[in-house]
Amino acid sequence: MKKQLTLAANDFERYRKPTRREKFLAEMNRVVPWAELAALIEPYYPKTTSAGGRPPVGLERMLRIHCLQLWFDLSDPAVEETLYDSVAMRSFVGIDLGREPVPDETTVMRFRHLLEEHQLGAKIFEEVGRILQARGLRLSKGTIVDATIIAAPSSTKNSEGERDPEMHQTKKGNQWYFGMKMHVGVDSQSKVIHSVTVTPANTADCKVLGQLLHGEETRVYGDQAYKSQGEVIAPRRPGRRTLLTASASGSTSSTRRSRRRTAPSRKSVRAWSTPSA
């Protein structure tokens, strides 16, 4: 039986409760320096010409859509469909369906390719870091390091007839993956990502550890993939005792007393120290 929608179902939702997605998007709308990031892209973004034609979609709007893709792991077609479905996302991007449609997946794809072609992703990351530090962010003396696999199709059914040469396959557990691996360094207190590097998926996590440290750490946290990397950390902070603490259970320990309290096990906390100068 089809029921007629009430006013509450449209605009006046008396019992509505903000979702976690809405709260997250509201926070991102507040803290992300949208104007500064758009200024980085603006020199490369298409302009309306005297020849006419359809004007390009607003730059900040496309940047916000691109961020939605990153935050919610959405493909080009999926982000278009989600924007039609989600009021919270449309409000974040600034789309009113009574006035205009959602940018189609081809427009989204072209914007993503624009960022890739001019390597604007790295510039945006650096600009965000600069702005955060200018606003008072200070990195702590601890860094958390980790890596994640970014899977990609392994098919050769494309115009070149081959796989992407920058990507490789790797095995994690009992499953094989093809793609890239993203390595990040995160401030242990603020949880702000201060370092990012991307490699083929078969690159060992420990091989890029040095690229994830800002140089002022007295403590580095990671899992078993970074075991015995004291020689990598030591040159970053000469004359200071640096610990690499790994834990599969999420707990950490750096003192002998706490290690004596816990019986060794596969999931116990381990600490590796570099020789003091």
C-alpha cells in the first residue's frame, strides 16, 4: 500500500537525529582549508572561454566530491549515485537537486585525472600540513607507522593490453592482491598524518620506514613488520634513545618493569631500542 508522504518526510523532520556521517562531514566542512586547497588547483582547472560551451563545475565543489571518494571509498559511478541518494553528502558538496543535477561520473573521473596528471595530491597534502602547523599544530615525539594495500584490477583487458607496470602482486595471509601499498606516519598524540608514501604492493613495510619519520621522534610505534629496524631509526635522532614498540593487541610498553609483568607470548608487547650514543 502506497502512503502519501507527510511534511515530516520532506522538510520538517521533528524526530530526526544527526548521523555519524553528518557529524563527520560537518567537522570536515569546518576544519579543511577549502579556499587554500582550491587555490592550488585553480591554475590547472578548465576556464570558461569566449567560444562558449558548457561552463565547468565549480572547483571547490569538485574538490569536495573528490574528498568524499577518498573518505568513503567510492568509485566515480558510486559517488554520483551516492550523492543522489544522500542528503547529507549533497548538503556538504552544496548541490540542490531542485536547481541542478549531480556532476556525472565522467566529470568526476576527469577531475581525478587532472589531479593525477599535475601531481596535485602531494601538493595538497603539503599545504594541509603547512596550514595546520601555522594554526598551532605541533608534532609530538612519537610516530605510529603502518601500511595498507590498495587493490586494483589485475586484468589486461585494456587499451595497452598489459598490467600497470607500477603495480605488483603480493600475498597477505592466504589471499593474493594486485596493486599498490600506502605507507603512513601518524603523530601518536594528535593522530594527524604527517608522512605518506606509495609503493608497489610487494614492497616490505620496513623498507620505507625512514621516509615516514619527521626526525624528532623519541618513540616509534609499529607492528611486527617493522621489527629490528633500530638501525633505521637511530640516525634520525642521534644521541637519543629511540624505541620501536610493536603490539598485535594494541597495547604498548617501553619499560623493563612492565615487560616483566607480562609473560611473553605471540601477542605480547615487544620493544626494540637502539644503542645510546
